[in-house]
Amino acid sequence: MTSEDRGTPPVDDDGAGDPRSSSVPADQPTPKRKLSGWQETILLLVVAVALAVVVKSFFVQSFYIPSESMEPGLVINDRILVQKPSYWFGGEPQRGDVIVFEDPGGWLDPISSAGPTGTIPKALAAVGLYPTGGHLVKRVVGVAGDTIECCDEQGRLMINGVAVDESDYAVLDGAACYGPMPSQCGEDWKVGPIPEGKLFVMGDNRRHSGDSSAKLDQCEPDDAGCDAPYVDVDSVVGRLLARVWPAKRFDLTSGVDAFDDVPDPS
């Protein structure tokens, strides 16, 4: 006896009669579930924070100017951006660069070293959206191997025997020379050769800058191994890219040519 004889309906080859078949054709994708409004907001925030962390870690970071040491170019409360790629792949700071670096130890007062306070400022600082503390901004005057002397008859610093004219960016504010520390131009000083991996840095406002020259009195005259005046290259965060705030002082920085004639150390 066949199925037809029993009255059982024949099976439809296209599956129309199969209760297990789907109403959605097999060749069409299943509709995706859309995120709700609050889920989209959280996702955007996560992506934004992740991008901020990447940018801070590898490209640019914001800082503020806490003192008068870099006047007239940078004044108190200026906001600046520092770019990092310049020193990738073995590149090192050059004479004339304005750099941000970590406090070598004891260069900053406790308040400046502490950085932002409060939960929100600390969180923003962690992702590069708020200036951090514990850093300094100075200009590179000498690199590894250089010998720096203060000063020639015109009060100019001499690097590897060549006088450097810094009048385009540095100010004396009553000092008699461009290297007033530690004796306020009362006597000449000499430092170097600068050790490998070290930098000699100074603020542009030469009479009001706690910089490498201000640390010279921590070294004994015959102590050639004293590193108190120097900054480690490894502690450099990056080079000044732009002054971004206040808006009326916005400026993309460019290099200086004051050191172009300085010969390489012999």
C-alpha cells in the first residue's frame, strides 16, 4: 500500500510543507540587531578614549607652561602640544630644539611635580586630554660631546669654540650675559664634554630659569663625572609642535638657526 493509498500528502520538494523551514530565504542574511542609544554612546566614548591614549602615547601630548622661564616665546599658562615622532628610530634632540622632559630629580618644586588633582583632571591627564605635572620645558643648548663656555666679550655662550647669537629668542632681563647662572655673570664657567646620552638645556628667560646652568654649583670643579646639570635623552617626551592656547597666541613653532655654525665636537 502506497502513501497515496493511505491519504498521506506527498512531500513538497521545495520544503514549503516542512515545518522546519524558515520564512527567510536561505540566501539572505539574518537581520542584525541594532545597538540602543546608550550602547552607541558608550561605544563612541570607548573608541574616543582609545584613540586619545594612542595619540598621547605615540604622536602628540598637551602640556602647560607653569613658569616664566621660557619667556618671551612661552608665558605662564600657555598650552602647548609636543610631538613625539621626531625622536623615533634613534633620532635625538638637536641644539635649538625646545623640548619637554621628565624632571631629572629636584628641578621642580613639590606642587609642580604633583600634577593635576581631582578625579576628572587625573583621568583626563591619563589619556592626554589634560596637562600633566612633573615635566619641564627648556631649549637644548648642548648635545653629547659639546663643550659650553660662558661667555665671550659680548656675553654670548660659546659652543665648541663658536659664539652663538641667541638674541632672536632669549632675553637677559638685566643680566650681563646669556649664561647668568650660577653667579649671575659674576664669573665665567665651562662645562663639557657633555656625556653620551645627555643634554644641556636652558630656559629662554636666562635670568629666571632653573636649568642646567643653575645646577653647575652642585658639581665640584674637578668632578668630570658629575651629571647634575644634564638631562637624559631617554627622559625627553618630545619636541614643541605648537602653542595652542590662548587662541590669540596660537602658533606653529619653527626651528632656530642660531646653532647652524656650531661645529661638531672634535
